[in-house]
Amino acid sequence: MDNFKPTFESLRTHTYPDWFRDAKFGIWSHWGPQSVPMYGDWYARNMYIEGSPQYLYHLRHYGHPSKFGYKDICKLWKAEKFNPEALMDLYVRAGAKYFVGQAMHHDHFFNYPSKINPMNSRDVGPHKDIIGLWKAAAEKHGLPFGVTEHLGASFSWWRVNKGSDSYGPYKGVPYDGSDPQWRDFYFDNFEHPAENPDELHPWYTPNAKYHAYWKSCMKELIDLYQPDLLYTDGGLPFCLSWSAETADTDYADGLEIVAHLYNTSIKRYGENRAVYTQKDRKVEVYRVGILDIEKSQLAGIQEHPWQTDTCIGNWFYDVRQVYKRADQIIDMVVDIASKNGTMLLNILQRPDGSLDEEAEYVLNELASWFPVCGEGIYGTRPWKTFGEGDTRVTIHGFTEDKTSWASSDVRFTCKGNTVYAFLMGGGQNGTAVLHSFNEGEQVQSVLLLGGGECPFVHEFGVLAVQLPQAMPAPYVNALSITLKE
């Protein structure tokens, strides 16, 4: 196969690898120094925003950010109980078919031995190649391995570390982001705009020097680990507008990295098996890879495969956060799969690398469900309709309300001439009544996954299936309906 060129025309010719289309469910480790305070996501930014909950926690727990800054938090991260092989064993038992590790967050700390950035997990903190250890554990199980990068937005996201308090005993005292000894880590080696540093706009900076830095880091990451998936936390870098006439130039840096990712995969496998995910919903942009939806979903069957990324709680470990229950996670997996999607779930780790009992419980519950109903998830494709019933999941950014299903709610997937019907509401009075099988679709048999054959009647476009009193799956159950070819 010819190599890809860094143009929209070339990259849109990519195909979706079977491993991704078949996987449907992956686990993500969104983990790094920001887990140390155990006080939630965006800690490295918000600790520099006077009056915010994380600023107040930092001030009263560690000291003022002019004296004890984020660089000092990084030194506290030891990952002393990190056991990637044991965790991967658990993730595989819980149903994961691919694994993704966070290579770097917006905090500019790299979880691998970078030659570009000395603030990395081998030289500071854990003194371990976190990404390398994750990859070895994933490959032991034959899992495709991916990495996530959040560096593109870091320049704008982290300008707050140059500020100072407006009130109190440290009024006017610069935060450690202005310390010349740490200018590289805190991006003081790039020219910053003069606007209010508390503003988070735009997500991507127009700073060309920073673009070049991001690109060199991405090439290093790809060359070191040859990932099967690369996730960008944002749209394709670095343009937020679309013009067909100038697109290849406007998005040149991002296009170059996607081409490098795909071409690296070709060198490794003889074909491209790599997936690139980003969050720009313009089809002209996302067709160079796969559309990623953060903490939300899409409304119906999509022409192209897509991914939801979400987490069981907050993005980084947070002692205040309530976790998703296993039933909600399973319902999401089913609904997403019915619409040609895949779900990537972040499992929270403590700063030492271990899981708490709540996370282990959720994983064990998933491990009890997938062996029963996984046949209707893995390797499936959307059917002619994604479901029946009036209930719809909430389609709104960063909103994942627990859905209350009705007895008539069903979600479908298919594999060959087999249709899987997931009974989201559990059926009604021991019967599942389905209205999507027309008279021309001859039903040969109906099985309950994890159970046995079910008596059924298929007349006038209505399929009525008698269900047993005891259902095999601990959560939503599924019927395997074989149609005559």
C-alpha cells in the first residue's frame, strides 16, 4: 500500500480497521501527577485560579502556589503500587478488547521517557516508563494499544500559572509558573498573548513555535510506541474553522501527524491498522480518522464508526466523586454499539496506581455480564434500526444522566443473519414483543444469551418471545434471533 500524504484528500481514503469495528469496548487509564491530590480533573490549571476549590485545597494542604507549585506535585507522584499486568488481567476479564494509556495531559508531564521534555515519568516521580509498561501488558493479552495526547491545548490551558493572587498575604506574588528556572515546563519559553490569562480561549493557540513543539512531541511518541490508536483531546490541530480552499495549509500540523501515525502502522503491519480520534464534528475534518464524543453519545446509527470516551467518575481520581454504576455502563455500551459506536471507559487509579474497592466492584460486575451477553456486542454491526421504544439517551455535551428504560425499549445489533435484541426494559410480563421484524424476515430460532431456546410466535410483523422466569444476565439481557438466509 502506498503511504498516506498529509492532505485531506489522501487521509480520507483510510479504512476502518476490523479490530476497532469489532472491539466495541475499551478501557483507558487517564492517570498522571494530577491524581496525587485526589481532588479531580484539571488540578494543574485550577490550583492557579484564585478562589477555586482546587486552589483552596492546594493552598491549605500544600501551601501557596508561589512556594509549592505543580512541578512539586509531580515529584510526589510515585506510582509505587502500579501493577500493569494485574490490572490488565482484570480489564480483560471485565470485557476490554483494547487498551489506551494517557501519554500526557494538559499539564505537560509525559508518562514516558521523552528526550524532548525532561518532566517525564522516567526522570521525575515514578521513574518508570508508564506507557511502555502499559503497552507490554496489553500486548501480552493481544490487545490493540493506544495512547492519548492532550498537549495540543496545553499552551492556552495553562497560562494561569503566570498569574498571582489579587488579595491576601500573597497579593501580587507571582506563582511558580513565572520562575525562570522552570520556564520550559511552564511554557514561558514561548511568547504568550496579552489577554487575560484566566480566559480559556481559544482551545488551540495560533503560536507557530508551539505548533512545531507539539509536532515534534507527537512524532517522538508515535516512533517510540507505534500505537494502534492516537486520541487527540480536541479537534484536529490546529485550526478551528473550515475552508476547503486552504484546509491542507490550515491543518498542516495535524495532517502531518495523522499521516505519520498511519504510515508507521503500514511499516509495522504491511497495512494501516491505526485509528486516529478527534472531536471536531465537521465531517470534512473527522473523516481523516474517527469522531470521538466526550461524555455523550450520538442519536442514531452513524454511517462511520465513532467512539464515546467517558469515565466511571471524574477524569482524575477525586475523593468527592460518585461513580457510575455497572448497569449504566452496560446500558451505554449497548446503546452505543447499536449505533455503530465504541465506548472507551476510564477506570480511575489512585496516585499509587492501585484501584479502590468501588472501581474493582464495577469491573467485576462487567466481568459477570460480558461472558453472557458479549456475543451480541463484539464483532457486531448495526442492524436496519438501532432500536424500539420511545426512550432515548440524553444527547447533550458532557451529560450522562442515568436512563430509565420502559419495558418496550430494545436495542439491536447484528452479525450475519443473526440479530441481537437487548431488552433494555427487561420485557413485559415474561414476554418480549418486538415490532421490527417484518413478515418477509423469517425467524428460524430465538435463543436467550446465556440461557436456551425461547418459544416464539412471529405473525403480522410482530415477534412475541416467551422469556423464562429467571434471566441469566445480572443486568440487561439479550435475545439471539436467527433469520432465514
